[in-house]
Amino acid sequence: MLDNLETVTPESLQKLLDAAVLWSEAGGSRVLCTTRISEFKHKDYRIKGTRIHRRIQLDGLGTKEFPDDALEWFAVLRKLPPEPTIPPPDRVGLVYLFDQIKFHPLSIRVLSQELKTRRIANVGSRLENLLSISPQFASYDVQSLIDEDTPAWLLASLELSLDRLDAAARQALPRLGVFQGGAFEDDLCAITGLGDPYAEHRQQCTDFLAAVEGGKAEECFQAMGKALPDDAQLREFVDAFRAQLAELPPAPPADIWPGLRQQLEAAALIETENIPSVGVPFLRFHPTLAPMLWARLSAAERERLRDVHWRRYYALSGDLYREDSQNPHQVRDIAWRELPNLLQAVHAALDAGAPDAADFADNVNLFLRYFGLKQEEAILAAKVQDAAGGGGSQAWFLAQSNRGERLCTEGRSLEATKVFQDILVQLGNGPSYNRAITLGRLGRCFRSSGRPDWAATQYREALNSLEALSQSDDVLRQRGGWLTDLATLFTEQEQFAEARQVYLDALKIFEDLKELREQGVVQGLLGILALQENDLTESAKRHHAALALFHKLREPEMEAVAWCQLGIVYQEAQQWDEAERHYHESARIDEELGNLANAAMCWNYLAILWENAGKPDVAEMWYRKAIDIGQQTSDRVNLSKYLSNLGDLLQTNYPKRLPEARKLAEEALVIKQTLAPGAAEIWQTYTILAEIAEQEALAASDPILQAKLQAEASDRRRLAREARRNYAGTRHELRQQAPLIFDVIASVQEPKIRQELEQALSGLEERGWTNLVAAIRRILAGERDADALCDKLDLEDSMIVEAILSGLTDPATLSDLLPTESEEQPDDPPQEE
């Protein structure tokens, strides 16, 4: 269900409806949209000439002739607190009153509170009076600030509910209009000046000290979910709470907020949400309240409140940014609810030309990325870019850095590389925190574009820059981050001893800083490293440590990752039941969180598990489940892999289903041709299609068709080799095989040294590289046909053979495989002039 679509911007609405069309067409599913917009103006959501989309006009919860639904709704609302002080109205009077507001549910909700303390005759006459004045209520221009589809009777109902407020409350109330749908109570009080922003914290400190002095310390700690500390630690707690209480500013002399809040709650204009991890309640407004109140303020008062609002939320954004690594669950609970205010505030700061606006945007961007709000991130980034001005300023640095990170995330590594290199030119060569961050980000670009050697150089430079700075917590935290990236790079290059040591160095930093989340990340990466070293016991131990940390942090998404990684470990150990259990638990968590794309990855692992266990029918079920989700999400990279995997399963296990296997693989190929070759691993799909064509050729009785299929298989294998050859990471892999490649070329050119090569080839045969050795011996015998030589080789071996053949034809083509100074010294990454 897509609810309240009138709140979505027109551009976002069109994209959302484009996606909703696909959801509606997925099997037997349907999409229900609720909105006050009369027409979407979308080609698939026409209101005439179609039966696929149906618009159902909801005029209210009933009519004068059929009022029962509205009366039942009223009866339910009447049971909610506070208790009524007068008897309920009779049926006839209620039907007449509800007819004035067109039986509108939200209006009934508001009026139900009024009818607990006011006679229906008074409510009805006041409502009639408000409706007769005009929808704008004469005194202020509501309609200019509220969307045109908001019904006048809803505004009248809200206005009527404000009647119950006392004079002081009615005068102060419009200040709430600055908020976007609600706010945490401390922020609300601080911005509006209506009350004591520290009231909640003041009360918590007072209650704690009173509990300890009253001999109820154990009960107090149990309520906080903690064990009672020893006497010395308890005294430290008491001293800390007394110090906090002493540092709080005095409460304002006239605190009208508690009474005003009670009145607003009684009028159903605000609702209180208590969040377990946050001590201060979140106050959610009636959706029309804030715009209505904002319209009552003068232009000067609006300007003043906007300024106070963005400054308060800028401070909050910095606190959230810094605390996220320590208390991510709590921080994101706050950030998610305050995001409308944060976005409103950061745009206001940018509009005001505030010097700190770029830093504010950088803080907010962190949470936009966490929550997957790409469009909001792009809009904010463009605005920051426009406001940044010339190079060299901190605002320019933040704007360009965010642009580069966004490009890298989108897979546009070359463009991102250029952005970060331009930043480095502006920053100069002197050590600085910004330079260290940029060098590391450039390393990530090189890594994703298949140049781990250049990436390692950048990470080392970044670490050297950090080493030259004062070792603050921020510097140490960033050092731990770049060490983690460098260790992951070593893992990918199978430099396991180096990777382990660097991971442990990073882990030590995060332990000293008490960064629990980062500790969990590194523990998980150490688990992946141990798996690659085939140390399954160590791998399971590390992933269990990561799982415990993420459970403590209440980060279910990262818990799901740890469960999935443990599934991989148990699968490698051929403990099928344990592997299945862990995959299921990971998928269950992701499903509960709505992370269906992540759940689909677990289902893909389950499919591989059952395929390896010799149960292709069960594997097919899980592949199809993953594909169904992949088709509903934007995760095209993994969807293409699921399609390829299922195609491979069918062609391997079901010879009679080759047409179906071909269709799946071709569908995967169409997707992969639109993606970066490295991310999509398109060569694997070409190989599957080649194998399918070969099987079809064997089964064909027509010689012409057979020849055509054999030619197709050969062409597919050639395309697979070409794609693998063009992948930037392949050249790095070939550098690791450079000694063998150059030894073969030298043996062809100088047969006398072939005896030394034969010893190396015998060693390769003993390690299982028999097909590659056979192909090399055919080259030594004079064969040069790449297609024939690579016919039975996997892609890794094919790249070695092609490199040998290329070097024999033109030695210059292998110049990039030679080290610049020594075997250990990589070639330098390109530098910006």
C-alpha cells in the first residue's frame, strides 16, 4: 500500500508509480494507493478508458442514509483517553454533525475529542460558523500553505479543536509550524522556547539519585537493562549524575509547554511516540497542523524560527554523525524520525549561505545513504555544489568529495578518480586530514577499477599523511578505516599474512577507541580471511564474535550479514544442516527488515548449497525465489547472477531443458551488457551459453544446425575471453603469472633453456594445472591458434595462453607486466598534472 501520496513531490511520484506498475503485474499482487490528489497524471494510472487501474472515490465513512461505519468509529474513539466528562451525543445529532464534515475520518477523529467535554450543539454551531466564513478563515491564508486538495471541513475541525486552548497556549502555538510533521520534545522546546529542553534529562538524573538514596539502586539498573555495579562504580555513577545535574541550565521561570502538550494531546493534534532506545519522546503532529499554524506567523517570525530551526538541527546532525559508530541503532532511530526536519534545515542553511552549510549537508548525507534515499542525496549534492563556489574552501572540498563518492558508488570509477585527483591538486602536497581522506578515497576508486597495486599505493600515502597529524580520535578512527581497506585489498590479492596483520592493527585501534561497530566489521573480515585460508574453526570464531557485537549494538542488518557468513563457513565444512539454518536465519532477519535484496542473496546461497548437495530440484526453487525478488528490486547485478546460476543448473542437470536454460542465460546477458563488466562478470554468462550451445550441437541431428551451434559455442567462448581480457583486474592477475609467461616466450625463442621450463611445468601439473600445461606444450610445439588452444581451458588459464601468444607476436604488448624497479615495486598510479 502506498499511503498519503499527496506528500510526494511530482517527480518522485512519477518514478514511484513506474515501479508500482511492475509490482502490480507481479503474479497476483495488487497495489493500493491512497491520496487526496484527484489525478496522478501517469499513463498507467488513467482515471478513464481503462479497467486495469481503478479509482475509488472515498467521500467519507458514510452518508446521512448509511452512517453506521462513522458511528462505530466514533464509539471506538470515545473509549480512548481522556475520559469523557459529559454523556455521549444522540445518533441524530452525530449524523447531522458528521454530515457537515462529509463523514471525513480525520475530522471525526478530531471532533471526537471535542465531544468529550463540549455539548454537540456548541460544537455544531461553532463548526457551522467556521465553515461559513471561508476556507481561509479570513484571518490568515491557510490555503496558500496547504495543498489545494485539503478539504475545508478538515481545516475547520482543526480550528475548532484549537478553541479549547487557553490564551497563552493559543499565542505560543503557531511556533510549532516550523517543524516538519513532528519533532523530539527537547528539540521542540529548544527551538520554540516553549519549555525546558532539558526537562526530561533533569528528571532522569533526579529520579536516579532518588532511587539510589532510597536503597533502590538495583531496581533502577535493572530498568536500564544493566547489572548492579560494585560500590566504587556506583559512587562514580552517582557523582556523574550529580555533575550532569549541576551543569544543566536552570529551568525557565514560565514553562507553559507541559500544559500545552496535554491540551494538544487531548485535542488529538499530537501523538506521543516513546522509543525504547531514546529517553526523549517523539511528538508526531496531525498532518495538517503545522502548515495551518505556520500560516498564522508573520514573515519576520517565520524567518526567525527558520534560523533557530536550522541551527539547532545542524548541531543535532553533528551529534548524530559522531555518535553513529558508537550507538548506530539509537542514532538511526532519531535520524529516521527527524529526517524531514534535517532536510528542511539543511536546505534552509544552504539558502541562507551559512558557512557551515556544506558540513551540515555532509552530516545529513551519511543518513540519506544509510536509508537509501538516493534522490534526496542527489538533490542535496547538486545544491551544495552550486553553493560551494571556487576551489580551496571547506565547502568546495565537501561538495566535491560527496560528488566523487557518489560516482564511485554508482560504479563510475574513472569519473570519480578524476574528481579526487582534482581535489588533491587543490589541497597541495602538505599533510592534512582532508588530503588523507582523499587519498584513501582515490584508493577505493583504483580498487574498484581493477588496479589493486595503485590502490595499495594510495592507501599507504593516506596512512602516512595521517601519521604526520596529531593523533586525535578522528585521525585514529580514519587510520583504522584505511587499514581495514588495505587489509581487504591484501586479502583479495591472496596476501593473507599481510592482510591478517593489518586487520589486527585496525582492530586494536577500534578496541582502544571502543568503536564496537567497527570492531564487528573487522571481526567479520577476519572471518572471511580465515575462510580463504581454509581455517574454518578460526573463521567461525571470528564471525561469531562479529555476531555478538552486532547483537549488542542491536543492528539486525549486520547480524544478518554475520549469520550469512557463518552459513558459508558451515557449507564449506559440508555441515549442510547448520549451513541451511544460518542462511534461513539471515534471510528471515532481512525479510523482517524489508531488505528483500539481501534476503535474495541468502536464497541464492541456499540454492548453491542444495546444488552442491546433489538436489537440483530444491536448488531451482531457491534460485527462482531469488530471481522473483531480483526482478522487483533495482539490484540488477545480482539478478543477472541469479539468472546465470539457474541457467547453469538447468544445462548441467536437465539436458531436456536446454531451451529454458538458454532463455535464462540470454536474459542475464542482456542485463550484464548494461553493467560494468567487472561487477557483472559477463564472461561467466558467455561461458554458460557456450556450454549450452555445445550440448545442443551434440543433440542435433541436422549437420547444418550442428555446425551452426558449434560455431556459436566457439564465438561465445571467444567473447568470454575478450570480456575477461578487457577487465582491468585481469592485467593485475597476469602480473602474478608474469614469470611463467616470460619463461615460455623465452623457451620458444631459445629452445636450449626449455629443460628448466619443463621442471616448472611438471610442478604445475602436480598442482592440478594439467590443461594449462598441455596448452603450453602445444605452443612450444609451434601451435598458435588461440581458439583451439583455449578450447578446453577455463578463463584464467586462457588469459595466460593469450598473453603468451600476444608476447610472441609483439613483445611490447607485455610491457605493463614488467615491474618498474623490482618485483615488489608496482608501477605508479597516474597523477594529475
